[in-house]
Amino acid sequence: MKKSIAFGMVGLAALGLAGNLSAAEKAPQKVVDLAGSELAKLGSDPVIVEAVKVENAKGKTLDQIKELDKKWQQAAGVVDYMQALMNNPCGKRLKEIQKSAPYYAELFVMDKLGANVCMSDKTSDYWQGDEPKFSESYKDGKGAVHIGEVKFDDSVQAYIVQVSVPVTEGGAVIGAMTIGIDVDKLK
């Protein structure tokens, strides 16, 4: 009986915590500090920069991107064109970065239109261009660090804050990168 009561109280406490965090919260100061230092530097990683340059040079139209975005969202699981973005040199670099710290939950890179260039894990959509993570970090080619709110992410089963940084080459903003930070693993 005591165990049942203890588990019930733990369950209620967990529900209370989940209830408090279900309404998005501002990112902790540790995330803000990390964004302005370590994460901002990732946008100039040579492998990432090269991948964005190559993707931008393809000259895709927004209509082509949106068409693939529809197909992406309807696909079950990870299909070939998604796997290609995880296994290209940029995707492999993101996986290396992801393994370098326990708080990196996900990473993905976008071209100048907000389309995925590479990713550590499957994203829910291909085109990020209509979301603040892209528009606020690409900033019409001006670039800025964007820090989202803490939200529960079903795909990684953790409370994540997305930090987005510009991808730059020689001072020019050519794309953007989003890094999902697991706030519970950031010490």
C-alpha cells in the first residue's frame, strides 16, 4: 500500500511538472550563454559551410522545395532522400557534433531558402523557411542567433530548446543551422 501511495505521489508530481512546462518557457541562462559562444561558432564549420554553398548553387525554387516538403510530411519513417541528408558529409559532421556533448538532441542545417541541407535525425518537415528558427536566424541575409522556448519534443522524448544560428562564409550569411538542446542534460 505504501508503494502505491508513493508511486501515486511521484506520478502527481510528474504531472505537475509536465503541466508547468507544457506552456513553453523561456530558455535557461545556460542555453543563452551556450548560444552566444559555442553554438554560434558551429555556423562557420567548413563542412557545414561547403554543404550549404553546394545546396544554394543548385538553384531550387521555393515551389520545388514546398513540393518536396509535402512529400516529406506524408512519408512514413525515414525514406531514401531523408537518409541521404543524414549520410552526406554534412549529416555525418552533425552526428559527430551531436556525440560531442550529451545535451545535443538534434541538429540540422538549412540553405538560403530554409530547406534542409543535412540533419542528424529526421525532421518533421523539409522546409523550415516559414518558421522563426529559420527566419530569425537567417534574417534576410543579415543573420542573428535565435533562441526558441523550451518545449517537449515527442521525437526525442525530452524538453528541448532550439537554438538557431546563421551559417556564414566570409562574413556573408548563406544559410542557418538549428541545434536542439536537451535542457535536462545541460549542466
